[in-house]
Amino acid sequence: MNLRLVHRLLTAANDQPYGFLKVRGAELAREVELMASAGLVDASATVHGLETYAVINRITDAGQAFLRAFKNEPPVSLAER
């Protein structure tokens, strides 16, 4: 799981007026699947076909805690240290 990408996706979903976010592309859809497996979001099943996409339906309490933990600064990857 790419923590910086998770942070960006959670922030984007949190900024949506109704709390859901559709992401397009296999890489982003896979990240949403991982986030759902980790309990950070509730998401619809990934759609594969001409266009691959996933929908974050809502951010869970665990996802909100993740956002609070990195409120002022997104997570730093090991490569950036």
C-alpha cells in the first residue's frame, strides 16, 4: 500500500460534498481495494472492462483516524528519508 497515495485518496474523498469518490485506472482501483481491505474505506467492487474504476463510498472511522494522524503532513516514504 502506498501511504502517500492513500493519504491523497482519503483527502480527496473527504473533500467531496457527499463523501464518495470515483477513481479511474487499474493502479488507483487496486489501491482502493487495499484501502477497503485495511478497513480505511467502504468501497464498491472494482469494475474491470473498457474502463477500470472503483468507488469509495465513505471513509470509515479508521480512515478518519489515518487522516487525523497525518493532518499537517502526508506520510513520508522510506525512499524520501
